[in-house]
Amino acid sequence: MELAFNPQVSAAGANPREQLKGLSQKFESLLMAQVFSAMRDTVPEGEGVVDTGSAGDMYQDLFDRQVASMGTDGG
């Protein structure tokens, strides 16, 4: 199986295997953030880590994304 890469979006100096690894990690991070969000939806209101509201929701989303990113960088 051969993968075609668009040269317009390729990173300078990176070979296709490194590009694929980087994109795979970003995709895995996105999936993990979605899993965290779905799990957080199962927690009853008022029993989460931070208060609810737009600022609290934004903080939780950013926190989930950061934790997911850190979890996928390690291997």
C-alpha cells in the first residue's frame, strides 16, 4: 500500500513517514479529547472538577485537549 502526500502541505525537511507519524498523533489526540468530553458528559451537574458556565466549559475543553495531547506524545 502506498500513500500519496500533497507537496503543498508537506513540512519542510520532513520525510513522509515523519509527517504521517505527526498527523497520526494529532488525530489520536483529537480522538482522546472526544472520549474525555463524552466521559465528562456522564458526570452529573455540579460534581465536576470546575464550575459550570461558559468559562468553566472552555477550561474543561482546553484541559481535555492538553491531557489528550500529552497522552499521545509519549507513545
